[in-house]
Amino acid sequence: DSGVTQTPKHLITATGQRVTLRCSPRSGDLSVYWYQQSLDQGLQFLIQYYNGEERAKGNILERFSAQQFPDLHSELNLSSLELGDSALYFCASSTWDTPGRQPQHFGDGTRLSIL
Amino acid sequence: LAKTTQPISMDSYEGQEVNITCSHNNIATNDYITWYQQFPSQGPRFIIQGYKTKVTNEVASLFIPADRKSSTLSLPRVSLSDTAVYYCLVGGGVKAAGNKLTFGGGTRVLVKP
């Protein structure tokens, strides 16, 4: 058990809709990362937050947004959903804001299916 | 942004050593190299991390040559439970905005009895 909790585990929705994925980081971790994993693109870094502030941005679409709240949980909002957004979305957490120098702890993901 | 390349798959047998090489030709000075293991329906799990030369822990070794344009994960004496997908991750050494993280495409390792 990594200590990172993601909800929901599965989400099925339709094109054009909006969804929110939630992540609770491991106790004591201040950084939260979001990743998208699809069959054709592999694991793609989306965005990182550290103690409530955006720290780094990867290949995150403008239709996607995220935030980290004062209690350190994070939400990833996906809007105007397209079929290509179907993927596994992972959240990870680490203690500091330099993920290269410490392990990231991953949740088990939210599987998003767009019909 | 570092582009990382790994072999798509490799087979091995129980008790053998498995070496997986990740190529990252345009790695930046501040980038670190991290390896993760992923089983089906689970999130990636940390294996080992390094910046240069050699790092060893209880489960693996990581070899990084002086030019840092590649890295090799070594799994000694693999067992059936080591069957998984292995990812290298480059980046994450800078405490600043814009610090990007790039995963390789993953190497599917199949350990046979």
C-alpha cells in the first residue's frame, strides 16, 4: 500500500462531459503529481503541485486543470471530454518538490472510459 | 526535454540477471534518473534512483556512465514475481517551475520458469 488514495477507481462518462478525479497524498507528502497512462502514449506527466502551488507543467491539455487544496489533497478536472481522453490517470506524491531526488509514491489510478 | 527510449520487451529465466538500458541522449544537467516497476492494475512502484556512476540497493543496481546519456537497470537473480513493466524516468532535479518529468515507453519483462 503506497498510502496514496485515488477516487473513484472507475469512471464512465460521455463525450463533452466534465469529470473530477481526486487524490489524497501519502501522509506528510507535500508534492502531488498527475500522470496519464494510455496504450499509445505511455505514461505522460501532466502537472505537479507543491504545498498548494503549481510547480511544473507537462503535457496537460487546456481542457484539463488541477489544484491542490490546503489539506494537500488534489483534484484533476477534465472537461469537454473526448474519446481520446480515455486512459488511466495516476496521482503520485513525494515529500519535497524535487521528484528526481526522492521516490514518488503512486496511487492505483482512476480508469476513465469515454463512451 | 529529455526523450527516453527503452526496449519494448525482453524475456528471461528465473535466477538470471536482467539488464534494461534506457537511452536519454539530451538529459539535462539537473536531471535525475529513476526506475519504476509496474504490475497490471497497479500504479508504478519505485525501484532505484541515481544521478551518476553506480547505485545499489537491496533489489537492484543502476549504472550510469560518465556522459549520462543512458542508464542500465540491473535486476539480479530474477524470479517469476519480477514479471512486470519497467519504466525509466528522467528529470526532477530542479526545485523550480518548469521541472519536467519524462517517462520512457516501458520495457515488458517476462520471467520464465
